[in-house]
Amino acid sequence: MQRAQDLEGAQALLEEAGYPPGSLDVVFKVTTNYPYHVESAQIIAEWARAAGVNMTIEQLTWADWLSQVWVDRDFEMTMMNFFTIWEPDRLYYSLYHTTGGFNYRQISDPMIDEMAEQARGETDPAERLAIYRDIQQRIYDNALDVILWYRNGSIGAAPGVGGLDTVVHPNGSNLNFHRVWLDG
């Protein structure tokens, strides 16, 4: 689902929270490891300014981003790329469950925890899908994340390339090319 941009509504919510235009300063930490994160942060900063928020972009090396954001959880705003986490359990449990391994944002929602645990034990694919849809709706309704875009995860190759069925690692977050080969 796509949310409409509502700068006037954002300004009103900021006012209600005690931040008149220009009084809220936010630091957006992004890694230079992904240049499109920096470009996206620049766009978001312009939108924030239009809503009356002073946003500063702090560009960090990958090592500094991991240290400050992932490990120390020292950030006000950041962005992350979860391109390779395709399997729903790995995605929703690891990112949104209170004890999830990728939950560096420290999201803690008992309803999401309960649903993610329920989905793990569900053997009926249709029922499992329904639970994941409920988790998605809760994430959306509570704006736990704002999804900016989806990258195309298609892998293409010429007919002489073999072994592509082994590219996706069983953990769902790594790509392995060590078993890929070329004919001839």
C-alpha cells in the first residue's frame, strides 16, 4: 500500500507534538556503501524540510554505520537494505520480533511477536500467508517501517550458465556464486 504525502498533516502532527516549524532537528545516518541510500536520504531531507523539520544527513562508512547504528543503536533516523531476506519467517521474525536477530531498531510489539511465533508453527501455507499479511498490516498501520522501494531480485543468465539453482544460500540472506559455471 502506498501512503499519500501529506505535508500539511505532518506539520499539524509536529505542532501537536510540540514542534512548531523549524524547531525539530533530526540526524539521518546513512552508509556510503549504498550510494542510492545517500541519494534517497537527500530526497527525504527535502521532504522533511517542506514539513518544517531540519534534517542533517550524516554519511558513514559501512564499518561506522554498523558500529553506530547496528551495534550501538545510536541513531535518530536511518535506512537499511533488506534485499536478500526473501523467506517470510526470516524476514518478519528477524526484523520485527522483539528478539529478532536483525531487529536493531528495537521494535517490540507483543502482537507481532505472537503472530510471528504463530506463523512459525503453521503448516497450512494459506493460513501462514494470512498471518504474514496480518503482520504486514500491523507494520503498515503503526508505521514501523516506511518501504521506499523494492529492488528487482530477478537473476538472469545466458543459456550456457549453470548452477544458478544454488545461488541463494539456505539462510536466505546471502548469494553464493561458487557453484555457478559456464559451458564450454
